[in-house]
Amino acid sequence: MPAFMFVSSLGGGNLVPAIHKFPVATGQTLKAGDPVKLSSGQVVKGGDGFGRCLGVMAQDAIGLTAGTKVEVYIVRPDQLWRCVASADATSHVLIARTYDLNASLQVNVADTTGGCLQIVQLGDSVTDIYAAFTATEF
């Protein structure tokens, strides 16, 4: 399963997120479903200190030359994304906190510093979650 999968739009309509092309930074190993951000105007993988999200990769991009354009689903705060929490997220649903990612691209429920994800609901287990990006590049 990809790290992040689009589920629905909270505003209705459930249109698939728009795809735009952006230049990738050198040395990136990106898979479809990886959350990404911009660094010096180029796409890099999200992680600890994520801050603001550009989008979610719409394609695999491994070892591309810097500046090569890659396809990214643009995220918006009104979208719901299925992902995985780093631990039991039961007590983290719909509270006034945003969470960061860990190195495995899981929503780190122990890290509320520098993150941009709010946990909206649980899925099939206490670590299967639905989240919204609260701080985006656009």
C-alpha cells in the first residue's frame, strides 16, 4: 500500500486531486503515494519537520537528474488521505494538534512540532487513519 492514498474531498464531489509537474531534487527516491514538499524550488520527500506539504507523488521517481519534472497530486486542506500512524491514534482523532511524519512516512503521533497533518478518523485499526493536510504549499 502507498504511504498516502486519496480517499475523498471533505467538501463533496470527491474529484481526484489535480496533478501538476514540478522539478525534482537530485538523489531522491520517491514512490507513488509519498508525501513531498518543496526545497529550494524542487521536490523532496517529506519527513521529520515536514512543515508544509506540496502534495503526494503520482508516480515513482528514483534517481532522476535534478530538475526533471515529476507528477505530484496537489494536496488541499479539504481532502482526506488514508495513511498509517506510528502508534495507536485513538486519542489523537480530531484534537487541536497537527502531527509530523517519521522516516517511514507514518504520521508520528508523538511529534506535534513542525507537522502539517490532522488525524480526522480511524480506519480498520488504531494505526490505520484518515488525515488532512493543514499546511500546504498552495
